[in-house]
Amino acid sequence: MEKAFCFSFVLLVLFFSSFPFPALARGSERSSSNLPGSEDYNNGFLVRHLFEENSRQLGREVTHGYMTNSELEKAVKEIGQRCSNICRIYSIGKSVKEVPLWVIEISDKPGHEEAEPAFKFLGNVHGDEPVGRELLILLANWLCDNYMKDPLATLIIKNVHLHILPTMNPDGFSLRQRGNANNIDLNRDFPDQFFPTNDDVDLRQPETKAIMSWLTGRHFTASASLHGGALVANYPWDGSQNSRKEYYACPDDKAFRYMASVYSRSHHNMSLSTEFQGGITNGAAWYPIYGGMQDWNYIHGGCFELTLEISDIKWPKADELSTLWEFNRMSMLNLVASLVRTGVHGRILSSDTGQPLPASVMIKGINYSVKSGGTFGDYHRMLGPGESYEVMVTMPGYQSKTTHILLKDKATSVDFVLDPEEPRQHKQFSTGCDCNYGNQNKLEMVGFFRGIHLEITLPAIVILVFLCFLLKRKMIKFPKHKQLLGHKRPIVI
């Protein structure tokens, strides 16, 4: 009989009685005196309509040269048609005003699940920060045009499943405002780890629900959202437990700093920032926010997400877009390529069946785990290079395994084959004689002899032979060796 021992881990979530101080939006002025609108408090908690837009309305002239929502949709579908061999177009939902949220998937096998890491880019989270949506269309076209021509484009398409959502907030863009059509800041609409700001599922915006559902159906290794109003690569945590403006590191702080630095160093001038050392910042150290998408991705989606501020001006003139594209192109490409250039990757299989296992991968000293895929058992763990790590794999019902790796400047591949907690029992019985009895009593007699201990005495053997002779009128030849098999050790590959 096989026994499966199931282990469960309980995550204790602490709720506090006070809500954080009002926080500014990414890319906005960093002085509360410049904060447009007002906040309402309900039983001590900041309610959802954080930013009531009553500041000056942006004129239509600022949108000149930018794609409208319909033009953006047309551009997305044209990419899908022109590059159908490496592109697939799909929608993850609709905005408040029923505008489809289109995604461009780019891979050498689009639409097919593979044992590869997946990366997602999101633009236009805030309606008045449209540079990201323009740059993401340019990125998709560039990859399409340079596949099998440029080594970096080919590396990404062959080894990563890239998903591009040019606009998360098409309604806010058309209204030329920060929030969506309901005037909700989508980057404050996600469940928060420190404060129960958005626990009511029914109150979440359709755009937020679409993103959350997207991550439920597909695992992303890493992600980045493109914002505007500053020039810096921002990483978790975005908020702090005490709501103070201070450096508040997440468990994978080293990996996130590395990823942020990959973007900053590849940028034309982000790393030269005089405001942010190296062009990167911890979110809570810059200014804390709550209900943000970045932290939620990391906590609930197993996805390492950055918030990228790619333009000092939120809505620059359209003729500056080509320059901004050149400034950010290598940063975007290198960030996606970092998924296969560093970290530890591999597959986790069962030793007795050879089937893939949805196991947990943990790093000693880092209180965070990632799951392997159920289809292929593949895992992709982002880690900062240049250090030694102890990697442990666990799965309920299986024995854990641990190995040590030295992660240099390239990725490391490690496959794990896990043994069941209790190997299967394989029992083989021998009757002691090749007798074919014709009634139940004789079968029960054979069953009796079957249970006799191996150290059988010579007289007992003689009696057994004589009985067989009387019953079948012929002698039975006994095997020279009688072997009883106990537990059979699983084969470890």
C-alpha cells in the first residue's frame, strides 16, 4: 500500500489597524502639495477613489501624433498578420468602455506551451502616460523584422515566450486622464500585502480583474510595466509595513536590483541619474504606495515585476518618440533576455513515473519560492549572478533534494528527479510446487505453505513432496532458490 504524506504551509497575513499615509502615483510630482484631488477615509482606511482628477484637463493637442485606440488595435492586428509565424494576438478582457485589451504573443511557437520562461510587458497603466504603448508596438515590430537576422531578437524569440499588452488603460488614454473611465488609479487597485485596501473583489476594476485572471491562467517568470514622469527602474517593495518612506527590501532584493540594473545600464542615460544612484530605486524608499500591481505580481503571481519610468515627461511631443525608442530599445531587449542569461533553470521529474512534478523551488536564505510547471515540470528562478546558492526542491509525497550552485555570469541548468516518500512495494509469491488443484481446500493448503518461513526443515520438505505426489501422481521439481521480493528501490535518473 502506498502512503502519501501531504505537507501544507500556512501563510500568516498580519493586518494592521492604521492605513498608510496618502501616496503619490509613480511618475507624478513627489510633493503632496501638488497632489490633485483629495482622499476619502472610511473607518481609517483610504478608499478606492484615491485620485479625483480635477486638475487642468489635458488639451487634445498633446495627443497629436499618438495612435488612437482604434489605430493601436489596427497596429496590433497588422503585426499578427504580418508575422503570423512568430506572433499570436489574443485579448485578456475589456476595459470599462468595452475596449478589448489586446496582447501580442511573440515566440517561435506562439500559442504552444513550452518549457521556457515567459515575460510580459505592459504599457499605459496610467492613461496620461502613453509613451509605453507606442514603444511596445515598436518593440513588437522590431522583433518581427529582425527574427533570424539579429542575434538578440533570435535569442529572445527562440527561448522566451514574450507577451506584450500595449495598453492596460485605453479609456484613460482617450479621456487624457490618469485613471480609467471610472477615474480609478489602476496601480492602486490590486490587493495589498500590508493593508486590506482592495479585498472586495466586486469593487475591482475590469482592467484589474483582467490582469489578475491573466496571471491565473499563465505563469510569467518576470514582467515590467512602462510608466512616465521620471527616469528610473523601480523594484519591490513598493510599500512598507509601517507606511514610512524607507528602503523596504523584498526577499529577492538582490535579484531585483540586478534586473533593474540590467535595464538602467542598457539605457542611454538612466544610469547617469543624479537623483537615483545607478538609475534604480526601491519603491518604498522613493515613496510608498499601496495596492500596486508590481508587488501583487511578485506575491501572488510568482512573477518578478519592475516598474519602469521611461520618460521624464509624461506626454512628450510625438516627434520625440523615435528618440525615446532608441534610448529604451536595448534596455527592453536585455531585460527580456536576462531570463535566459542568468538564474537557475531546469525540470523536476518523478523517479518512479518519469512524469513532471509541480514542485516548489526554494533558495536557502530567501523566504520565497517558485513553482515548476505542471506540463513539463520546468522551473525558472531569477537570481543575482556572482554568488553561491543552495537550491532545494520540495513536493508533497516526495523526498526533498538539495544542491549547491555557483552562479557566475551565465545561467545554470539543474534538473531534479525526486523519489517518492515510500517506494512502491512489489511482492512476488511462489507456491513451492507447480500444482494445479481442483478445489478450494487444496488452494487453501497451498496458501498455507506459501506463508511458511524460508528456513523450512527437511522433514517438512519431504512431507510436502509426498503430498504433491499423492495428489497429482507425479513428482514436482522444486526450484533451487526461492526468492521473496520486498521493497524495490526506485531507479534514480
